[in-house]
Amino acid sequence: MDPTTRRRALTTLGAALAGSVALPAADALAGERPHRTRPLWRAHAHNDYEHPRPLLDALDHRFGSVEADIFLVGDQLLVAHDPEDLDPSRTLESLYLDPLVARVRAHRGSVYRGHRRPLQLLIDIKTEGAATYRELDRHLRRYRHLLTTCAHGRVHPGAVTAVISGDRAARAPMLAQRVRRAFYDGRLTDLGGSVPASFAPLISDNWTHHFTWRGVGAFPEAERRKLHGIVGAAHARGRRIRFWATPDLPGPARDALWGELLAAGVDHLNTDDLAGLEGFLDARRTA
């Protein structure tokens, strides 16, 4: 694409984003820290909304993936870990979608300036999956210029890719759609199925259900082979891999397990410790 055409395309995207949703105030981005290093695409902010500044703290630490749990309350999608923590002011729009629109507009079409790869927004459904997804889909339509879309089996990349996790009942209404603004978070049992990567590009599972090693002592060779086999099978089918319930307390055990995940090619490392994973990945990159 020649420079003039590219400038026109970016201008059109910015105008579309500005017109599709209301933008947050300028001070919503005031905490964004400039950086000169590359985004950490393998860094996943688990329970991101529990940080002092949801989304923005993860972006300051250059994370490539963030996770938000949602509850359907009336027609609102509220972000919290538990029902007792629900707050009507903490919606998916106010904490994530609107700030992302503002950031993409400011960065001329991408979440990280100069990097076209989409940010992953993992949306974990905590209420009944089918009803919650249908309401979520109605909300996401307002952000169609922001999001990666799948239309009739063909994927059209956007600045942000929404992936739906949590209650498995969301799968049926998603499969029935010919046009989707979100994708499905599969499990290891989905690897051998017929569902394509254009529907379920991510495979996530509980580390403790498949491995006994917690980072202490040597990684059993049989488990190492199993891990590499899982990652290889996923990548051969065009899927990315993430494990949750891995050790997350700072120390040698966590670093050892993270190191094995990286060596095996696992695509997303799960953490609540933003600075800890950022420092670990930067150190590995430097080494």
C-alpha cells in the first residue's frame, strides 16, 4: 500500500472509531507510559480488572492479552470476579472497550503504536453463557470498527481480538452466527475436533489437570514431552495455547515453570504480577 493510500485508510479508521462509540475523557489515557520497547505479546494479564487501573496498567507493562470477567445484570455487562463485587459503574465498556477505542484512535489504528498485531481481550463469562453472549454480541456491534471479525468463515483482523471464555453454553449461539465479532476459547479436548481455528483460535486449560510439576526440582521428561506435543499439535492446527493455574508467587519455581512454557512455545503466560512477568520476559529477551 502506498503512503497516501495508507494515510487515507488510517484516517477513515479513526473517523469510524470516533463515530461508532462515545470516547472517554482525555484524562482516561493520562497514565499511559511511553515506551520504546516492543509489546510483550505472550504476556497475559489474568484478572486484569483487579489492578488499580484496569487495562491501562497492563498496557503500561506492554501486555499483549488482558482478561475481564463479566456478569450479565439486566442489559449491562459488569466486570468483577465475584457477584458481591459488582459495581454498576464498572462495565465492560467503561473499563475496556471505550479506553481501547480512544487508544486506537490516538495510535492511528493500533493498540501499540507501530505494531499492527491485535491485542487479545479475553472475556470470561460468569453468568449463563448463551444469554450473556447474546447480550455481549449486541454490545460488541457498536465496536465493530475496533474488533477482529469473522464473516462467513473468513477472518478480518482488527486492532482488538475478543475471545470468549468461561461458561461453555456460549458456544452454541456463537457457532450459529455467520458474522461474529468474537472468537471462542477452546479446551484441550477441542484440539482433535472439527471446529476450525477461525472459530476457536485459542486453547486454554488448567495446568494442574494435565501436569504434576509446579516448578520445583527437575521437570519430568515425560511431562516435558507431553507439553511440547500439546503445543505442537495446537500450532499445527493454527491455534494458540494458554494454561491457567500455574504458580504465580515470585520465586525460582515460577521462573522455572515460565521458562519451560517459553521453551515449549506456549503462546500466553498467565499472571497477576504485571511487573514480574514484564521483567522476566525482558530479561529473557536480553539474554
